[in-house]
Amino acid sequence: MPKPWWREVIETVVYALVLAMILRTFIIQAFWIPSGSMLPALEPGDRVLVLKFWYRLPKVEPKRGQVVVFKYPVDPRRDFVKRMIGLPGDIVEISDGRVFINNREIAEPYVYHPDNFTMEAQTVPENKYFCLGDNRANSQDSRFWGFVPKNYLRGPAVFRYWPPSRIGLLD
């Protein structure tokens, strides 16, 4: 005897919810960009997809220059999005707004508003990262609150799906 229509609907909804929860928890999650700290790469109100499983894959590590989402080290209930700058073991120094990694200035064509910030050389500890916003004049980042623990990384932001005029892959 066939199932009643209402049971089919309930089963379909339950399966869809379970699948959505699994996807959001382990695979991919949407994030909303609330501030201009990542201008021009990400604008306030943009919505991006983050690959939450990416850094859990064997031999996959964050790369310098990736836009990443992580738990805010000062308040882990909040998520931040910044650009990965310093990897474990790197020596990071900022002189008059210019960033040096291992005594070499890095090219940062994505920086929107440079500033004149100076920071003495610091070695990025093992299992930690140094992250900066692209809009340096308007970004709370590792310069102010320190390194991001590896276990706080959510994943790389890879795709902007909102607004429709800016849909596309992120660099």
C-alpha cells in the first residue's frame, strides 16, 4: 500500500533538513560580511561560501594570500574574515604600513587603504597564523589581538554569491 501524501512530505522535509545540517556543519557554510575591513575584495553586505572541510583534509594547509574565515580570538562566538599573511614559523614585520615576511616585503595589490602602522618583527608560533584585513586603515586584525590558532580556522572563503552583480570566485 502506498504511503499517504502527508507522510511523503514530512519525510522529504526531514531528509532535507538533515542534509542541510550536515552540509552546514561539515562541508560548506554561508557567511555575511558586516564591515568594510576587507574592501575592495569584500564589501559590507556581501555573502560568501566557506569550505569548512578544506583545512581538515590531509596535507592541506592555509596559503598566504587566501581569504579565510575564523573564530575571533578575543571572542570565539564571533567569526572574522581576513587575509592570511603569516604562516607558522614566518617572521612578520610591519614598517610604515609595508609588510615584510622573513625580511622580504610582500606585494599586496589587494590593500585598499594602506596605513602607517609599524610592528616589530614577530615569529608566528607553531599552529598559529597572522591575518590582516585588506582595508588596513579600518581593520581589527592580528596587529591588535595577535595570532589566530589553527583550530579557530573555519576555512577559505571561495565564492561570493551575493550581490548578484558581484557573483564569482574569490582570489
